[in-house]
Amino acid sequence: MAATWLDFWNGSHRIYVNARHAEVHYAKLAADFIDRIPAPSAVVVDWGCGEAYNAEEIVAHAGRLVLCDAAPATLERLRQRFGARPGRIDIVAPDEFRERYRGSVDLFVVNSVLQYLSDAELAQLFADARAALAPDGTLIIADVIPQRDDVLGDICNLLAVGLKNGFFLAAVVGLVATFFSPYRRLRTTVGLSRHDEAEFLQRLEDAGFAARRVHPNMGFDQRRMAFAARPV
Ligand SMILES: C[S@@+](CC[C@H](N)C(=O)[O-])C[C@H]1O[C@@H](n2cnc3c(N)ncnc32)[C@H](O)[C@@H]1O
């Protein structure tokens, strides 16, 4: 049984209610990611990338895409899926990333990951991003959960996305399954990390960034926050 969020992500989970949900989710993220790529030669990082189904589409708009995740099982699946594109798609664990990328990253994206990080892991992420970014590079941290818990909003958001994209019934079934799942157990025992806008901007500043909140958020949930930061 998963004791930590990383165990959860490294195991076989059912966070996407069906294949259509995963497809719609990753397609939207890819479109949002591509919008933020500064140049066709850019080195871009997707940190905490998960399944990254649309990596080929993203790298078609960049010089190199680095897929970084801490879950070994996820890295293994990514290597099987994209291993034939060495060089343009680089698949790394966070410690490999730290060794390989220094001062060379143009865009560093972290989407929907902060809620699973401890305070110490967040500090390490800021230090890694600061060291990896080129002087004019950009860090985007998106899908950050605000302090106020809103489970009803989470439910409505999933149902609305399901209704619009043809998986409404699967979303209803998925919600019932989530109620009995390890995700809900971890959400009540370990909890999700949440952030306050002003305090988060201050933390980024203390870590050596000039930062601001940006709109829209990446993905489908506009209740969550996105930030853009540059090294100073
Ligand atoms: C909700 S998924 C997000 C995947 C993708 N970024 C997205 O937006 O769909 C969270 C991801 O964060 C990764 N993760 C969790 N803890 C991590 C850590 N300490 N370091 C790096 N990645 C981590 C998990 O393995 C998982 O792939």
C-alpha cells in the first residue's frame, strides 16, 4: 500500500478515469506547453512530467525536451515509449537532471506537482531550477493548489471536462472509485501541499527569482494558480 505520494505515482494508479481522459488532459497540457516555448531551438524541461503522452508534439516545437520524474516506473515507461529519440527527448531522474543541466535551460515547466512535494523537496526544486536555467530562462510553476480546500469544485471540474470531452459517465464512475482509492486515503493522511499566492511569490524571491502570478493556469482548472519566474 502506498505510504507516500511518490509510492502512489510509482504504482499502478487510476488517476485518469479512462484513456480518453488521459488523452484530453495531456493534449491540453501539450498545447499550453507549446504556447510558452520561447524559440524553436529552446531547451525545455517538463519536471514531474508523468506519462507525457504528447512529448513528440512538444519537442517538434523545441530543440530538446527533458522529461524528468522521480518515479522509476514512470521513467521506465517513458524510455520504452520515447527511447528511440535520444538527444531530442532526454529522460532523467531528478539527480541525473541536476548533474546534466546547468545554466542551459530556456523553459522549465512544473505542472501539477507541487501538491505532492514536502517543504524540503520544494526548496530543492527551486535550487535545481535556479541552477539549470539560462540567465534569460523562465520557470513556470502551474496548477498550484490554493489554501482553501474545494473538493466540490474538484468534482464539478472533472464532470465539466468529462461532459465537454465525451467521458462524462466514466468521470462519474471514476469519482466513485476515487472515494475508495489510495488517492483519497493519502489525501486525508499525508495531505496535499497548498500555497498562498503572496507567500509563494516571497519564497520564489528568496530562492533567487523575480516572480509573478500569471493567467491562465495550464490545464483545465482555473481555480489553481500559475507563476512565472526568472533568475535574478
Ligand atoms: C499529477 S502528476 C503530474 C504529471 C504532469 N506534470 C501533469 O501535469 O499531468 C505528478 C507527477 O509528479 C511526480 N512527482 C511526485 N513527487 C515527485 C518528486 N519528489 N520529484 C519529482 N517528481 C515527483 C510524480 O511521479 C508524477 O508523475
